[in-house]
Amino acid sequence: MFKEIKYLIFVIVISLFIFINLKYYFSDTNKKKSFRSLSNFNDNINLYSEKIPILEDDTKDIIEYAEENNNKKKKKFNFWKLLENNE
């Protein structure tokens, strides 16, 4: 008997919790507050974006390309020949 009453109380408390949360979440006051906060964020972003200084571009011609056709002779290595020579 006590076990059944305990379970009934648990179910009532959980369902009451869910009902109150859903009621608050879907209420008009909550919707208004969330819209106002989002609007505030957008206004703050626009305000701060106007205050950001624009820096000049100083990266023109900063990349120097190396020539790939160097006439230096490169020694070609074979993996197996390197192992044979180290014995």
C-alpha cells in the first residue's frame, strides 16, 4: 500500500514539474523576454561593429615564390640500398 502511494506521489510530482515548465516556456511573457534579449544582442553587435577600426592591408606581395628548377644535382636514395650499405 505504501509503495503504491509512494509511486503515485512520484508520478504527480514529475507530471507537475513538467506541466509548470511547459506552461512557463510557452507563455507570452517568456516569448517577449526572449525576443527582447535577441533584439538586444543584435543591437549590441551592430553598435560594436561600427566602432571596430578597419586596418589597412599590408600583405601585398609578401609571398616570395621559390624557383623549383634548381640545377643542383640531388642524390636519389633507394630504401633497400640504404639498408644494404649500413650493414
